[in-house]
Amino acid sequence: MGLLWRSPVRTSDPKLTPPRQATASLTVNAYQSAGNYLHIGITASEVKPGDNLAVNFNIRNSNAALQNQILHFTYLIMTKGRILKADRQPRLPGQPLVTMSLPIREEFIPSFRIIAYYIVGNEIVADSIWVDVTDSCMGTLLVTANTERDEKVQSPGSFMKLKVKADHKAHVGLVAVDKGVFAMNSKFRISQKKLWESVEKSDIACTPGGGANSMGVFFDAGLALQSTTQSTTQQRSEQQCEVRAARRRRSSAQLIQVKTTYASKYKESLRTCCNDGMHENPMGHSCERRAENILEGKECIAAFLDCCNYFKKKKEEEEKLKVEDIHGRSDEDEEYLPDADIFSRTEFPESWLWKVEYMTEKPDSNGISSKDLNVFLKDSITTWEVLAVSLSQNKGICIAKPYEIKVMKDFFIDLKLPYSVVRNEQVEIRAVLYNYGHDDVKVRVELTHNPELCSLSTAKAKFRQIVNIKGQSSVAVPFIIVPLNLGDHDVEVKAAVAGKFVSDGVKKKLKVVPEGQRLTKNVKSVILEPAVKGKDGVQEELVTPLNEKNIVPRTEVETILTIQGNAISQMVEEAVQGGNLNHLIVVPRGCGEQNMITMTPSVIATIYLDATNQWEKIGLNRREEAIKYIKQGYVQQLVFRKADSSYAAFKDRPASTWLTAYVVKIFSLASSLINVDKNLICNSVKWLILNKQNPDGEFREDAPVYHQEMVGGVTTGSAELDSSLTAFVLIALLESEPHCKDRLNILPTGIQKATRYLNDNYRSLKKPYSIAITSYALAKAGKLQDSEILMSASTGNTHWNEPGSHLLSLEATSYALLTLLKLKNFQKAGPLVKWITEQRYYGEVWGSTQSTMIQFEALAQYQIDVPTFKDLALDVSFTLPGRSQAITHRLDIENALLARSEQTSGIGDFIVTAKGKGQGTLTVLSIYHALETEKENKCNNFDLSVTIKDEPDVKRPEGAKSTVSMTVCARFLKNHDATMSILDISMMTGFAPDLIDLNRLKKGVDRYISNFEINKGAFDKGTLILYIDRISHAEEDCLKFNLHQFFEVGLIQPGSVTVYDYYSPENRCTKFYHVSEDSKLLGKICVDKVCRCAEGDRM
């Protein structure tokens, strides 16, 4: 056994109390040898290309005869996972120290490793050392100003020249980025250091140098050694090294003394539980109620309750001890620049310049080419960072040091606008005037008239104010406006300094959105088949306009008509064109299961198109796009992979049986299209069988179940829940069989046990969903004899109805279709395809991953097994309202997979006429804004309430004008808890949620939400999405957080809160919220003329 040496380390900061000092320890294992040693020493810990590094080889051996056998050292230079050099360094007899000079070359970047050894008798004696190389380009890339004038501070919109120096024939990519973007988040700033760090993550070595013994030296360096002696390195199956348990860092949060002292009594693994217990709870829950959310075990719950009650007591003791308009005035216009001479800045991009330069200019003696670039700066007052990346065949990738261009004016305007406002809301915008000069100035500020907005500026006279600004200071000037019409409208403010030729103007777009909610409704969805449905070979379909009473006045209804050659064509088209699929799936993204949305549709579409050789019908280049989406989904999903190869919906959540099985299934399917590591699939299968399968074959879910499709709508503990989960996992295991049966000897047994379990419970199942998914699992395993039980659970032999969830019915019917296809019962499959096709809803109902994907898989498989467009020659024509000419499309075999769409905002009936042979699909959708009321919004599944309260004493972030708190309470109206529910909160104009509050709800062992997202959609107001693991059916679950108002708004229109089950979004409950009637935030902020303008427009 080797000797161990431990060295404890403790900080000694006089400003910190003993419990808050950080501790660490280092454990060193002694090198194991028969008495022969080699040590490599270097004279510098970091080197750069061009240096000569002195490398010392030290030997230690008490036997002089053996020492004389050592005539040389063999050494290897390794970098970036390959052997760069192998050579020998001679040694003279009696020489204990041998020094070698090693020239450092560019190929050694970012680091390299020296492995050296000598042989005495049958023993190989080795050592290694890792050497860091300064992170720099292997080649040359430099971006600078072209002349001395170009180096100076620039004006907005001005012209300047840049000089680029790079290796001859290199391709140089350039982009200019607003430095303020990196101030908010510098995580994604590209640099040479990050590039090399990324390269070093692929280092196959395990330690900085040395090893437990001579073979350990080679193994830890990423090498395998075989010799004629018994000296051989152990086998290594993974590219990466085994990860050693890392010591958790102490929290650096500055807690009050009572928290820190009390938490220190717990061991480190429970200290987090204790600290979370001493955080204040905004909902006012008791310690016991908060502890119900903890999943980390009994010890964590006990620590949490102890610390929570202790802190509560200390706080109560502490409480007992407490005793406690700028009005414009006109001036002489002659003092100021004329309005027509004031140029308004309009372009404020976060990035620009995007271009690639090929460096073909004549190189200098060092092989460097130079090129001058003409650039016109954008209008922002900022510092631009010009980033450059070069790619050279000889020098590889090089990233230049960012070149900064400072754009500044002594006097300028910063116009603050909200992201969006609702039509007819009164909103205050602010123009902040900055005076960087040393002298005080008098400034005329004016708001330019826009007929789309009500303001104090009119077509006859602009609204002007005179303000005085001290040197080196700023003043905010407010303007009240009321937007009258929808769209993006110009807001322009100009300012001029009295007595000087100094001015500035800014013009920005204000986004005005409709009142109410944006909804999509399926107006018509029919099969076009003139030979069967037509009269005299002609089929006519009447399309009537949307007839909804709650459409927002003065908003357009968009009608989209889509035709395609068969039932699956549009889905294939949208899956390959990944962006369109996102429009179909109206579910917030972010968790591990939702990431599969990116990957799954493209996998199934590509398998289908490959099998039927139909890529030419939608474009051969589209397969490349599909593969790209599959690779993106595969790489991103690995983020949610745990060390034991299981997967979780969120990184910090327990592993999910369902999600791990789903990943196994999709990765197995994708492995025929992209390079998927088979070990990833098989290790996940191994985890499922060894950790989640009971002796009787049932698979269990120990983590909270997020997906209602898995439980089939039944209560916990029933046989049907067990069967539906076991069937789901069995389907995944069967998909993995081609990849893992030779790698995992436990796989056949796991499949056999699961199949037996499902067979034993099959005849006792009652729910259509459970019967459908179990039937498919048994059919896929080759153990289903007929479809008798399956068809007996159907409704009219066309679909499998699950009351309360249309999505669950769609999914169950899709599993039934897959079952019938496995049984080769194509005659019974036809009516199912027709039902699924007719149920298509282009918008929200397709908003769940499983229902969409299983239907996609079933329809694709049907198209492979039963082609339906062998004889297709269909002419479809129609004249849309507002159009004078008819539109005609010919559907045939060559374009059967192309979906054709037409869009109109016209109102009126129109007729779609189809003639010819074959079958197509017609879908007509209407997109509109609705003024929804709570009476129309029946809440069948949830009890929901929302409370808003003014919080005048809350500390506000910079720029916030006021704060309110929002309390949302919900209860599930079934006899079990709701799992994986979503709160969709639309913000009142000018408000934004407090991120600190939201992170407190998300973090800690007593977390209340799994995740949150703040979205700024293309059509609507900003929304906050909250993911909730569980909503109780026994009592109200409440969340409380603050909203800050950054823009003053008069006559604020209500926001809304919607709660729904992730898998049943159609069963949602919506409540509206508003500030209280006596709130100062509710009143008008417009002055007389602006109010009269807005009221006159509404009359």
C-alpha cells in the first residue's frame, strides 16, 4: 500500500468569524516503485512560442550498477490528444541530472505534456508533466484603426477606416457588437482563451502529471502501453477520465451572523438545507408547509425545519426590540437650430458589420496580408467592440483581441420606450438629455407630431419644453402619449442647445399591440377527394368567415388556407423546416423533455423521407437542414444527462424514468442518421433496468411525474398507471435492442420481464389510453395475437376517446394506429388515419410534445407501409376575399409533400373547388384577437385567484418608478395533485417581474417553481412563464413576487394569469388582474389635450 499525506488548509481572515472561514484539504498518494524513480522538472510554469524550456530529468537509484544501464531517456511530447514528437535524450554514466532544451513551437498551444521513461531490467520507470502555453494565436490576426484620425472618439453615423492584418489567404470574419450587450452577459464573448479552453476540455489525460505508479503515468497521460514484460496499462473504455468527487464550495453569500453561526453546526451536505430554511418566505408559509416541497430526504427535511423554526424565533425576538412637473415655456426660436437642420438618429442595432474578408493582398516578409475596410458607424452612443476570427489552412483558428470604437457626443438624447404598449393606453415615455460639457446649457426639447399617436404635439404645432442642464449632468423629460392604431409607430424627440450649433434627435419604433389575447381557430379541415365526395367529379367546400362575438374592434382577422397532397405532407414539411414547428407547439421551452422538440420531428421526418426516397419532392438540400436540427437536439440533450446516464427535466431535479426512456427511444432512432454514442444509449438502458425495474417487471417513477400522458389520467397506485409507464419504457427498450443486445446481457431479461408484466395486466385495463399504449408495446415485442381488446376500447372503431383531454385522445389513437400497422391490419388502420387528420388543429392543441410526436410517427409509418398517393392529379382553385383573380394549385405525385398556403385579411365567404384524381387535405385557420372575460372562461380543472397590492416601501431597482406585489393562488379540482403545471402571466404595460424574487422561488430545497422564462413574443405583450412541479388538490398553493413599474401608464389595461396542465392546455383557467381601485397607478396621466384626442378617437 502507498502512503497517504493529507494537508488541511484554512483561511485566516480577521474580518470573518471562525465558522465563516473557508477550509480545504489536499491528499497526496505516494508513488509506488521498486526503488527506481524518475522526476521531470521544468524552469517555468507557463511558456510561449519561441521560448526554450529547460527540462530536467532526475533519477534516483541507490544501485550504481543499475544506474549505469540507463543510457538514455525516451520522451514523448503530447498535445491536443496526439503525439507530436517522440525522441531520446542521451545520458552519460554517473550523470544524476540530465537537462534538455526544448524549443516551444506554435503547435504546442494551448498546452502540452512531456512523458519520459527509462528501462532497468524488467521495470519501466516513468514520469510526466503538464506545461501551459500562453493562450495566443498560432498565426496572426490584428484589427486596428487605419489612421490616427480613426483612433479618436467617433461621432454617430460617421465614416472611418479599419485595418485588418492576418495570415495570407486566411478568411477573416468580422462583427461589431455593442459593448453594453456584454455588460449584461459576457458569458458568450468569444476569445482566444475560450477557444483553447474548449480544446482542452477534450484532453484525454487525467492529471497534471505523474501517476500512482509507472503504468499510472502512462494511463493518466491518456496513453496505453503494452510490453513484453508484465507491465501493461489498465483498459480504458471512456474517452473522458473518471470524475472524482469534488468538494462542494462553501456558500459565499453574506448571511447575517445568526444564520451563519447556526448553519455551521451541520455537516456540509445538510448546510444548504439549513440555510434555505432561514430564507424568508414571501408567501408567509409555515416551516412545516414549506418542508412539504423538499425531495432531498429525511435528514434534509429535519435540518430545514430546525433552522427555519430557529430563524423564525430569532426574528420574532428582534421585532419586539424595534421602536420603530416640468412645465415648458416658450422662448425665442432664433436661439436654437431650426428643426429641419436637426438630424435624428434611427439605427440602434446590438450588432452589425457581419462580413467575411478573404486576405489575398500581397503578403509581407512574414506572410501577413493587410486590408483596409471602410465602415459607416451606426447611430448608437456606445463603445463598439469589433470582434474578428480568422481561419487559415496552415495556422488554424485565430481570434483577435477586440478593437474598441468609442462613439460619443457632448450632448445627446437617450429615448426610453417600453417594449410594447396596448392600444389606447396612456403611457409616459422619457427622453433623458445628457450634457457631457462643462458649461450649463439651456435646451429646447420637442416631440414630433405623429397622427398615429395622441400627444401635445399636433400637425400645426409641436410640443416644446425648455430645460436647463448643468455641466456633466443629465435631465429626464417626460412625454405623455396615447397610441391609437396597431403596428410599429415612430416616436421622435429632438433637442437643440441655445446659442450653439449643438443638437440631437432620436427616432425609435413603438410597438402597439391589440387588446385581448391572440387566438387561433380551426375554421375548416376536410379531405379533398372529388371522386368520392364530389358531384360529377367536382367537390366544392364553402368557407365562411370567423363568427366570434368577442373579436377586438378594429383588428383584422387573418385567414390562412393550406392545401397539401396527403395527410402527412404538411407535418413532414414543417418538421424539416424546424422554425415552423415552433409555431405549432405553443408550449414554453426550457426543460430536458421540451428540448426533444428540436430533435424528434426531424428524426421521424428524415427516417420517413429516406425510406420512401422522396427528398427531391421538398428539396434535396433539406435533408442537410434536418440533420443539422437532429445534431443540435442531440448535443443539447446531453446537458441534462447525469453521471449515471439518466436524464432529468431540469439540471437540478431528480432523474426521471419517463424522460430517460424517451431519450433512449429517440437516440436509438437517430443513430441511423447521425453519430450517436451507443454507450450513451446502453448506459441509460442499464440504469432503467437496474434502478427502476421491479422484480415483477414493472417500471416505476420515483421522481415527480411531470407528464400527464404517462399516468393516463388515473390516480397514483392504480394498475393502469403502472402499465402505461411500463409500456412506455418497454417501447424504448425495444428501440434500443439493435444497439445494445450485444453490449448488455441484462437487456433481453429486462424486456422479457416487462412484457410478461404487461401481458398479465392487459385484460384488466379499462382506460382507452392505457389499452392503446400497452397494445403497441406488446405488438412491438411480438406478443400481441390480435386487435380484439384494442378495438373494443375504441369509439366507433375510429378513435380512442379520453374524456377531459383531447390531446390524450389523439395520442391514444396514434398508438392504436401503430399497433394495427404492426399487426398488418391496414383495413382497420384507414379510419384512424382519417380521424387523426380531421382533428388537426394548427395552433394550440398541437402544443404538447408527446401528442405531436406520436401522431407524427404513426402517420409517417402509415405512409411508409400504405402509400396513399400513387395516383394523384388534383386541381384545387379558390378566389379569396379581396382578390380579383382565382388561385389554382395542381397536386401530383411530384409535389405531394409540398404544403401550399395563401393568406388574406379580407372578410367574406369563398368556395374551394377540387377536381381530378387522388386525395388532398384542406385546412383553413383564422387568427384573431379576442376580448376574453372571466365569465366566458370556465375553470373546470383549477381554482385560481390573483391579488395585486401596492408595495411603497419595497427597495426598487434602478429606473423603477413603483412596485406592486402579485400573489397567485391555485388549487387542482380533481382527487389528486396536478403535476407539471404552467402559469402563463401576461404583464401589464410598463411592468416587469423581480428576478431576485423569481430566483428565490426557483432555488433552495423548498423550491416552489422548477423554472421560469420571460418572453417577449412577436405579437403580444411580455409574458412570464412559471413551471410548477405540483399544484395541490387539498389546499391552495400560492406564489408571491414583486412587479416593478419602469414606465408610467395611465388607464392601465388588465393583465391575465392562466394556469393549465402541461399535457391538457385546452383545459385552462384564466383570471385577470389589475391594480387596486384606490391605487395611484390606476388614474389618468394624460393632460387635457391628450385625453380629448384619445377620447375623440374612440367615439
